[in-house]
Amino acid sequence: MTAEQKQSELFRHRAIILATLDYLLDRLGGSIVYDQFDVMTEYYQQQKIQTEKYYKLRRLDRLQQRLASLTKQTQNRDDITFVGYIKEKTGYDVDFFEDLRKHVDTIVAKNEIRSQKELNDIGRMLHYYKQTSAGGEIVVKLKKLLLDYAKRNAESPSSAYSRKRNAGYSEVISDIEKDGTKELTLRFSKGPKPKYFKEHEAISPDGKRRIRITLWSDSKHALTNVVIVFPTVSGPIYGIHGICHDVKASWKDNSTIVIETKSEYKPMVQNRMVRSFEDSIAIEYIEN
């Protein structure tokens, strides 16, 4: 690559990355705010600063890595106007799904999902086809691959986890008949199966939000977390080390969560207010 070609690629990558970050900022800024700290806005602003740094240092490799990472984020979004936005803001035509399509084609050719990455890529491709109402016969093939993968990794419809330690584990969370059709709902997780895992949920009175208490441990670590689940985003609001069954969380009303804990517990995370866009939730603590 000549110096002129590299400069052209540097400029192109910088323009597309900055436009992508503006796109994500506009849509995700304010999506999760803890005690007045806007997590997403801060993150994307820092990414813009880092992008300018790599551009000035002529680190095309780093810009290429950043664009690849951002591409994966946009592939998971519901908004199919992204490509048009980039064209309008930068003048560049970019096929953000080209590499994904090629990888999915290789998976389809061997007729088997063999890794967590392949599983994720199949999911992203299906998401894209769903949003564009495209795909046809390939959608049927991809869904069959997912079902075959689930059958191989689930011990039975009521089984909790597969025994594949390094690739991850799958949990079958429902197996029901609906209108004569069997529906299988799966949750896939990375990493080894936990030594202990329990989860409890409470739905807000209006049914729009949930709080989830998760107790988790492996051979080295143990955590108790309380997570709030908004319609479009979720995040931790309270967390401590250890399996603590006496930590409880409930809804006082639609805008207030009450967390019961103990004064001797030392929280890693303890928020008093959480907001998703205009939806603000106060968090009260009772220490027994």
C-alpha cells in the first residue's frame, strides 16, 4: 500500500467510525444512566477521542479493528437505516454484512454449527434477515442449524445445561406447544457451566420493567447481583461478593425499587437512581 493509499484508507475509516459513533450516541445516549452518570454517552465519546488519536498516529490497523468491532454492534441493532445514514454522512457505500455473509456461507456449506462464534454469527444473520424481510430459503436453513445445535447441546427439554465446558453451555428455558407447533426457547452462555446458579425476577406493577436477582458461583468466585431490565436495556444496580440468599429486591411502585440487604455486606455496586431515557427509577435500601 502506497502512502497515498494508506492516507485514503485512514481518512475513510476515520469518517465511517466517527459517523457510526454519532449514530450510536444519538440512539443509545441516555439509555442507561446511573446516579447521573450516562454510561453509553461517556463510552462513545471516549471512543471518538481514541479514533482521532489513532488517525493522527496513522494506525490504520487499530482503526480497522475498531470499525470491525462497531460493525458487530450495529449488526445486532433493530434499526436498518444505519447503512443509509453512513452513506448520507460520509458519502461512502459500505456493506457491513459482507464478512458476516461469507462466514455464514461457510457454516451452511458444512451444515453444522461448531463453535460459539459460529452460533453468534448465525444469530446476527437471522436478525438482519428479519429486519430486511429478506433471506427466503436461507432463513429456513439457518433456523435448522440452530435447532440441530440446540439438540446436540441440550441433554433433554427439561435439562438446564450442556456439558461442553469451554465452548459454553445452553439452557432450555421453555418447551411448549402453541397452536399445534412446538416452540423451543434457548439461552446460550459463554464459558464453563457455573457451580451454582439461581435467578429470581420481579415484574413492576405496570408490567413494563423487571428486576432480576442472580446468585452465581464457579470454583473461584461467587456473586450476588440485582439487575434492572428496561424494555431496551438492562444493567446492574447492586452487587456483592458471595452467595447471599438474604438479599431481596421488590417493587414499591412503578418508579421505586426496594433492596433488602445487610449492613455488613460491602457492595461492589450500589446505585440510588437509575434511568433509561425518560424512565427514572429510585432505589431504596433496607439494611437488616
